[in-house]
Amino acid sequence: MSVKSVESIMKNKEHTRQVRDTVVKKFKAGFGYKKISQALNIPRSTVQAIILKWKEYQTTAN
């Protein structure tokens, strides 16, 4: 497998339901995207994507 293949696989890592639920729980508790991303050690853009999906579909299931 080439390095490029490995990188593209890693960029599409799906977070567990537990992580997504924790993101939403912290958001509901008043935490901002940056604080959530720092607490869970995941990119802010990932936190934003999880929250936007939750707002639209009211679920954290993929």
C-alpha cells in the first residue's frame, strides 16, 4: 500500500458513536467547538461537522 493510500484512509476515520455523543453532550452543556476539540483531542472541524449533522438530523448515528 502506498503512503498516499494510507493517508487517504486515515483522513476518513469514523469516530465512535460514544465520541459523537460526547461532542453533542458537551455542546448542549454550553461548550464551544474549540473547547470540545481540545477536551477530546479531535479537530475543531470534526466537532463542527458532528454538531451540524446532529442539528440537522437529531442523531449522532452514521
